Amino acid sequence: MTSSMITPDAWINGHPVRVAYGTTPITVPAGPVRVDLSAQWLRRYGQASISFTLAPGQRVPVYYVAPMHQFTTGSIGHQPVKRRGVGSFVLIMAAIAALVAAAFVLPVVLG
């Protein structure tokens, strides 16, 4: 639930930049560029970085996806990337559902 409710924080060459979900065009000078992204809810999570050299007039797409939970890094690249932590998230949700079901079923069965 953390991945779509929280807008990521971004820094370009160490300077904070306001970003939003979807396409966020940002103009930067030519030369070396470092993009750092993360999110924060209870703690900072989903950290990811990418570095590249930008030529004058060049456009470089950067794709970032926050993870499904706070215990792994985010994914970043020049092509669309996959979200990390999906398997763990599904297992955690299944375990919670099983515990809740057991809490209601066991009293009925035991009687």
C-alpha cells in the first residue's frame, strides 16, 4: 500500500526537485547527472540512484518505481522497470488473511 500513496522525493545532482507520478519533465544543464529517488512514510525507503552524462539538447528518460513495502530498494532505469517486493507483499497479505480467518473459524470449530 505504500507504493502509490506516497509521492517520491527526488534529488538531481544533490538538489531537491519536486516530482509527481507520471511524466515530470525536468530541465538540467548538460554534463554529468545523478538522479536519486526515494520515498518516506515511517522511514525512508525505496532508495535508487542512476548516473549518466547529458549532451546539450539531449533528453534522457528515467523510470522509477517504489517497492511494494518498506524493506527493499526501489527500481530505476532508462527503460520501464519492475516493482520490487511484490512476492513478499503477497505472502504477508496471505499470512494476515490466514490469521484472520483462523481467528474466526477456530472458535466455531472448537465450539
